[in-house]
Amino acid sequence: MDNEALKKVISDWFPESEDLQFSEEESQFLNISVAPNLLHELMLRLKKDEQTWFDYLFCLSGVDYGKELGVVYHLESTKHRHIIVVKVQTTDRENPIFDTVQDIWATANFHEREVHDFFGIKFKGHPNLKTLFLPEEWEGYPLRKDYVDDINMVVK
């Protein structure tokens, strides 16, 4: 299925919804920006619908856009051989929360923990959202653009 066909199928699921935006952003893959309130429903349909069947979450990354924090998901259908990118963002830098997708793709479990460690993004419904890489006493989120490293942990 090409990008236009994917866009049509997904648009039909949420007719006239302002919570979805599509672009190809100079990418070979269809990019979907989704509002946080629609994230879990969209992801579940992307995996379960026979037309899309995105059974493989191969990348989940946190992103600090400056004013917004977000998560980018790369999905592939091993059956249909198509790939899409799903993006979700929030302007709430003090308490960024998105629904977990680890109940849809088990591999998201560790990815979400990593994003939580380094960006402070919480995943509602995650069964074990605890520190993965950083020590428990670590303060701040080192991959945020506003993170201040007084000690300069990076050795040149």
C-alpha cells in the first residue's frame, strides 16, 4: 500500500478529525501527527486493522522540539511491507504524559523507559515506568535542550 492509500484508510477511521495531520516531510514514509488524546486508539487500529497491520514497532524516540516535547514512532507491517512514522507532542514540559503503547507492542516497554529517563516523559498505563539507565538519584533529564550539566559529564 502506498502513502496515499494509507492516508485514505487512516482518514476514513477518523473522518473530519482535527486530531490527525498527514505529511511526507521530505520523507519516503507517510508521517502522521496525532493529538495525545487519540494516540492509543490510532496505534491500536494501525496494528489490528487488516489493511494496515503494523505489527512491528522498530523505533520509539523522545524529542525535545524546544517548546514541545514529543515521541516519534516508526512502524512497519511485515505482512504488507509498508512503513509509517507517527508523532505526538505536548507543550506541557512540566508534566508531559502520553498513553503507553507497550500493551500494543511489547518492545515499547524498554523504549518508553528510556524516553522517561532522558526526557521526563511519562507513559500513562505503563506497568513498570522506572529508571532504566540513570541512577535513581539523578536530577533532571539530560537529553532535554534546557538541561544544564554543571559537572560536564561528557569527556572530550
